[in-house]
Amino acid sequence: MASIARSNAYQAVADICERLGVPHEVQNGSKHAKVCFTVHGRPISIVVATSPSDHRVYHNSRKATLRVLRQAGVPLPKNV
């Protein structure tokens, strides 16, 4: 089984959270993991695969994370 720390999908979510200063934690599952964080008192979790499905996984996970944060009301700088 692939380590979540080496997962490109997890790395994309973690990179965004760290750049924006959003504390996060990982809940491991058998095939997927959840990256959980709280924004404006609202718990949010993003499911990420522990192994990449294709070469676009980092980009897709990054975009999905930005979309969720934008919808939660997090102001995003242009250079994220």
C-alpha cells in the first residue's frame, strides 16, 4: 500500500493548506485518505487517493482544493 505522505494527491492538498496557513490533519483509510481542516468554524474534508490514478492527479487535487476553499469563503491570493 502506498504511503499517504508520498501521494501526489495528498501533497497537492497539503501544499495549498500550508501556503494559506490552514492547519490540516490526515485520516487514513484503506484505499483513500481524508485531509481534514476547519474554515470559519466549518469542518471540511477532501478525499484523496493513496496511489495516483494518472499523471494529472496533483493538478486535479490542487484545483479541487482551491475550489472547496473558495466556496468556503477563504480569500485566495492570486499566486496560490
